Amino acid sequence: MDDAQNQPDSRTLARELALKLLYVSDLSKPEQIETQMKDVLEVEHTDDSVSKLATEIAANVRETRDELDEIIQGVAVNWQVSRMPVIDRAILRMGAFELLYMHDIPPRVTINEAVELAKKYSTEKSGAFVNGVLDKIYQTRCPEKV
């Protein structure tokens, strides 16, 4: 197996970078968000295409955040979105946005990528939590895809 097969694709890299941007924006004061996000982009040194896609994903998620939180809250039984770990919340928002608005991406790919991010950046149980919440959104909000 050559190294190219082991390299994540640009969308996977963009999701990971978008997660970092969303994490930073969630923890920053409103007036600091843009500066903090620029700092993350500088530190990460990714391809321009990856940075552009990540920035676009993060902006779209931030623009629809209230709607996404409402949808997540509707399926996350016994959980308040505001009390979820910041990283899990960012992953769920990004995954929910992809499921609802990025129809060119197969839902199973979206959910799998989100679970992998949760396993990499959050707790041992976060992968299962993210999978359960996003699968419920997929089942209840994307009937045309089921």
C-alpha cells in the first residue's frame, strides 16, 4: 500500500480544520473571533484549497448555529446543547449542517467522518454519542435520503 492511500482527502482535512475554527470561535469573545480564526489558519499551514473549504464550512455552521442547535437539542435526549463539551458541540453542528445542507455528501460519510473526529479530539465515549445524535438527525430530518 502506498502512502497516497493513507493520506486523508482534502475534504477530511478541511473538516478537521473547520472543527478547530469552530472550537476557537465558540470559546472566543465575539470581537476576537476573526483574529483567533486567522491565527488557527496560520498555525495549521494547510493548502489554500483546504483552508478555503474549512473557512467556508465554519462560516456556514456559524451562520446557521441557532437552527443547528435547535435540531441537535431535539434529538439529544437528556442533553442540553449548551452543556455539551465544546468539541462535541462543534462536531455535531458541523455534521448536522452537512446532513441538512450538503446533499452532495453521502450521509454515512458525514456521520463516519464526525465519529472519527470525535474519537480523535474528544473522549472515549464521544464517538458513540456523536454517532447516535447524527444518526437520529439523519433518520428524522433527511427522510429523502433514508
